[in-house]
Amino acid sequence: MKRPTVLVSNDDGPASPGVKSLIRALSRFADVIPVIPEGPRSSTSMSLTFHKPLRIRDVKIAGCDGYVVSGSPADAVMVALYKILRTKPTAMASGINIGDNTSIQDVFASGTVQASIQSAFFGIPSVAFSLQIQEGAIFSPTEATGRFPQAAEHAAKLMEWVCKNGLPKGTDILNVNYPINVDAATRTVFTRLAIKKYRNFVVERRDPRGRPYYWVWGHRMNRYMKGSDAKAVLQDGLISITPLRVDMSTDPKDIAPLLEWLEK
């Protein structure tokens, strides 16, 4: 029986322990093709590089032949599907991200999730994987020491199912998040996106010449809405799977007051 082909990308770069663990686990049943940004590109969302050319280099990642791209995660997926792969992959896996991607706040900012959405535009069953880690290691691939191998075991089982069955009708991607202490006994639940998980703020400081500069950051909230991915992962210590659609349109019947205004 022919092995499936799985495109892998991320937003943490080739040094990430998350992507290495994912590649090793997927390679047991699939032909894995990593196409990954050459360095960390966290929180770049679905940005595309139009103002300068992109470069591609061959690399070995976790013993697998792959490529690094001098752009964003969305760039890497575009280059993979238009220039590197000769045929459409069976499925696409993004991650495992260093840090969870729960809530709408994260999903819209995350390069990991948006790479999977870019792949879904091509009709490819796509899954984004992320793991909660210690706050101090976020955005630091070389410092992350989370349970990536344990998360990768679960991810591989899910990807094997997706390769055989595709995604459920009406679902374009799955957003999967693992709690910090994930292991083989951790329960999996289906969830919806939390609306918020951060209380954001802006810090003002002064440079040596007295001019102001600013840092944008946020603190996680303590409690999250029932049934949400953030509650499942951050409060209850469960694995969260959130089915998502790329069509974010609103049903016209839900905007009746606006339609009445338009008719007038």
C-alpha cells in the first residue's frame, strides 16, 4: 500500500524540538516533506513576502530531507505547493508549536495556524498542532523543553486517521492544542475557540536619548469560557481539538437591522 505524503511546516524554524518530534512520529507511516521558515516567525499570522525575493535551501531536519524558506510560514507553504512538491500532498501538519494556540486571539496571530489555513486554501486536509510550555520559553526554540515527543505520538495517530479519511464535512482545518503535562493518558475533547485568553497592555520605556519606545504584551487570564479550547488546555489539562472553517461569513439573517438600514 502506498504511503501517504504529509507536508510539514511551522513558525518556529528548523531548530524547534516540536517540529523534530512531529517529523519523527509522522515518518513511521508517511513520506514527510518539511518546508519550514529558516528561523522563528512566531505571530506573523498569514503574512506574505512581496517586497523582497525568497530563498530556498535544502536541509536535513530530524533525519528527513527538507527545505527552509527565507520567509513566513505562509510563504513556506506557498513555495512548497507551487515549486517544491510535484504532486498534491495527502495532508498537511503544522507545528508542533512552542506554546499553545488557543482562543481567537492566538488563531489570528499564529503563524502555525495560518500555515495550515494557507494549505487548506488548496483543498488539503490540514492540522495545526501546539503545545503549552513554560511562559519563559515562548518564542525561544532553543530553550523549550516541553513534552513534544508525547504530543507527537498523539499527533501522529490523528494525522494517520486524517490521511485515510480526510476531514469531516464542513471542516477545513483542525486546531489541536496539548496541555503542558500531556502524556498517553491525557483525555481529548472537542472544543470551540475561546474569544480571549490575554489581558493585553503596552509598556512605555525610554531610550538613552530620552525618546519613548514601546513593548506590546499580555498576561493570560485565569478563567475561560465553558467548552472552549483555552479552558480545556489551560484550566483542565486536556487535549483540545477545535474544528475550524476558513469561511468566516455571517449569515444574512443575523444582520437584519443592517439590512433594514440598507433598504431605507
